[in-house]
Amino acid sequence: MALLPLWVRCYENKAESRRIRRGAGSPVQALVYSFIALAAAAMGALAYFALAFTPANAVLVVVVVGCVCFVVVERQLRQRAERRLEQAIQELSRLLATDAQAGAVLGQRINALTDLKLGQRIDMLEADISVLGTVIRQVAEAVAEVEERVDRPAKRNASAMGDYMPAPVPEPVAPKFTAMPSQPVIPLPVLRQAVADHRLTFHIQPVVRLPQRRPAGYDLLPRLTLENGDLAEEADFMPVRGGEDVVRDIEGTALFEAIAIARRSRATGQPVTLYIPFSLASLGDSSTAEQVLATLDANRAIAPGLIFLMSESQWNAMSGPERTVAETMARKGAGFSLTDVRSLRVDAADLAAMGVRSLRVNANRFIANPEAYTDFHLSDIASYLGRFDIALIAIGVSGEREIIELLDNEILLVKGDHLAPAGPIRPDLVLESARTTAPKLRRAEL
């Protein structure tokens, strides 16, 4: 029907056209039809009297003239109706186009509202409100304490000055000796020889997620095989001062081992997150830094699962070039985890921009004395760091009481011998080349 001419549709809808015409001006049409009848009658009379037509011919002239005039008038009325219909169709098309534009604008606004991520913003607002409530509560407690001290009546009386006895002046106390970090049991030459003899091995200890206690990552822990077959832990042989070359060899071997494990785990469909020991000895050496960057560049598929574990003191002691290398490592997909954190009063946004993904605190000290770490309430610090995609990991967990306390404060990543002690790596996840090759990194091997 949409392809038929417009006049065909008009003829098919005669009743509607007639209703429109009659509704538009039926008195005028009656007058026009009256004039047509009079004109036809006049033509018939003229033909009968002036032209000497017979009565039958005169009647035929009346009929013909009336029909011709009627057809002409009907044609004009139908053309007018067609023009009205065309105008109505054009107005309807404009209305439909306007509705389509309004629908497009509404769709754009809905897409814009969808891209706003209102849920995440509401979570951030709730975290801010929670932190603000904690600060207000602490301020109120401090003000109440000050008012209590001010309102406390003075106990000293001027009449009792005779009984006043000056307090003895305390003798100066000699400053306590601050012990330096304990030196490793294994001397540096013995360690260097053991590393050269490929007697360095690695164990893993899981970082579990509460409350299911499923592994969320694994710490890669270096172990040294002694001549009698025993295993020495990291604290027994890792140099405290000096021996940067050995430290670089150990950390390079750890990275090589982590890549082997990550590749095998990814091939089996179970990718893992590995925390690799790292220090300024490797970060500050230009040759080692270049090799680490090249290794990460060649293993971009598994780089997000490689997190370098550094102490907070070494992280804060980084120089400008070392920070540049750390930023480049973060851009290649790797991350950092800071251990031995003494305070959580840090610039979380700056740490997140540098690629820091987690901060590690001692669980016992954090629960017993949270004021030493932060000014926030214990239940707010994890959500605050979570706003910057930084996880809080409690290490050294030694009992179920600590686990319950950590769960109550929404600290879900924990590590400790009570949960899972360190153990050897599965043989199917370790490449044989990791055991037999030299500990120094080689770009071609990775």
C-alpha cells in the first residue's frame, strides 16, 4: 500500500474524504450544488426555447451540464483533500524525525550515565564518609579529654607550701646502644662459593586470602644447601652490608625461577602471582636493570603476575634514576610490594602511580599498636588503601585470634607459618635449566 499513488488511497477512502469535505463546509457545498442545478436548468431552458431542442434533448443537456459541473467541483475537493493529507504526512514525518533525534540524545545521555561508574564512586564516597566519621570521633574524644583536664579542680594549695618537697633531680640516663642488624651466620666468601656451585634453591610460601584461606600469591624464598645437606634460610646467608654482586646473582636467579614457574602455571591454565625478592643492589646497577627490563619486555604475557618484593627503607632510599627504572618496570606490567612497613602514613596515590600493589605489616604489632602505623581507625585503613588498588597484607600471623581480628577489620590477605609454612616447589613447575644454568640473567635465555 505504501507504493501505490496517493490518489488511489484517496479513492479507497471515499467515506473519509466525504466526511472531511462535509465537515469542512457542508453549507457552502449545498449552495454550490444549488447553483450547479440552476445553471443546468438554465442551459436546458436555453436549449429548448432558443435552440429549438426537443424536451428530451433539453433534459439531456441539463443532465450533461450538471454532471460536468459536479465532476469539476469533486475534483477540486479531492485535490484539496490530497494536499491536506500530504501536509499531515509531512508534519508526521517531522514529528517522527524529532522523536528520533530525542531518542538519540536520550541514548547518549544513558550511555554517559553508564560510563560514570556510579557504584565505584558511591563506594569511594562511603569510604571517605567512614574515614571522616573516624576523624570526627577522634577529635571529639580529644576535645572531651582536654575539657576534662581543664575542669579538673586544682589540687595544689598555697597553704601547703611548707609541706612541699622538691622532687629529686633524675640522673641523666646514658643512651641505650642501638644494635646494628645482625650479621649472617654464613660468611660472604662461603656464600659466593655456594652460589657459584649452584647450591641455591627456592621455596615458596603462600599469601592466603581470608576467610576461605585460598592462596592469592606465593613468596619466592631463597634457600642455601649446605655441605651437610641442610637448608639455610635467607637470614642466615643474605649479606647485610656489601656483597652486592652476590645479591644481584641471587635476585637474578629468583627472577629466572619465577618466570619458569609462571610460564608452566600459565600453560596448565592456573596462572599464579609470585613475589620475587628485589633490592637496590639490582635496581641501582645499570647492567642488571637493563637485563630486568629486557626480561619483562620479553615476558609481557606473564609480567602482571610478577611482583617484586622490596623493603620500605630501600624503597624510600631510591634515587632519581632508580625511580625511573621502577616506573619503567611498572609500565611493562610488573608490580611492587613493600615489606617491613613501619608506618602507613604514606602518599598512597604516589605509591600506586609507581606500581606498588601491596604493603606488608607485622600482624602482631599492627593489632597491638595500630596508632604506630596510622591515624585512621583500624577498620578503615584497608578500604582507604583499596581506593588506590593497594592491598594490605598482614605477615607473621601466629594464631587464630589474630586471624579473627584481621577479619573483623577487613584485612583479608595474610601470611604466616600458622597458616602455611614455606615448602619446596612442585617439580613439574620448575624448568631443569633453572637448576643448572648460571645464576646471572642472560637475555637470550629468557
